[in-house]
Amino acid sequence: MAQTTTAVNACNIVIALDTDAGVLVDISGTANTINLEFTINAAEGYTFDGDFPIRKTCGKDMTGSFTCVWSTTADESWDLVKGWYHVYDGAARTLRIDVPSTAGGNDRYEGEVVLLSYSHEMTADEAGPIMVECEIASDGEFLLLEIGT
């Protein structure tokens, strides 16, 4: 098989998170990493006569994380995260990720997520921006869709 010529990178992905009012906001300019892990709930059992397990699956899950820049502007990623945790009830919010861009025909992940935690390190001798790591998990189905044309 010949080497692919259609590989994509993450340079232009668009990440949007909704506000407490339910308005999707593009946070791509204040987020620099997003990780999604999709899992299937699986269990196994053995019988006295079997050398190998019997595996059954039931249910799916998505957990993940994103890293955002601590900034002072309203409705940027840090403002949304701190309000999500400290001010509001922590209810699920819509997360949308367009890969590799918002162009028609590309992939879109979308679903409701809850904020599980956030953490950051503040060091006196670090000149770079403070980066905030946010842990999330799906609340219901997290879809992989095709962006309409």
C-alpha cells in the first residue's frame, strides 16, 4: 500500500464549549491540547472447560482532558472553566471539536460533558502563561459526526 497523502494535523481544529447560558463559544485561541479517550465497558468470565475468557461488552464512555491558558478575558476558556466549577452547579455543557477544521465533510465530535476537576501549577520562576488542565467526562452520548456542507 502506498503512503497516504491525506493525513491531517491538529493545527486548525476548532474547540467550542458552551457558557452557562448555553451559547457555544470558540475557545481554540485559549486552549492548546485536547485528549479524548473512548472506551467500551467489557467484562470477562471463565468456565471450567475453557482455556480462554468469554468477553461481553455493554456500554460506551468518553473521558478526556483539555489544557487552557489562564487569561483575564470574559468567555475565554479559563473564564468558562472557573465559572463552571466555582459559580454554577457543575451541570453538563456542550463540547464540540471540529477536526481538522470547520469545513464541510470534516469530522465533528460533540456531546454533553461534565467537569470532573481542574488543576494548575504556579511557579515563581516560570515566565510562560499559566496552563490549566481540565478533566472531563461525557454525560450521555458523545457523537462523531460529519460536518454538513
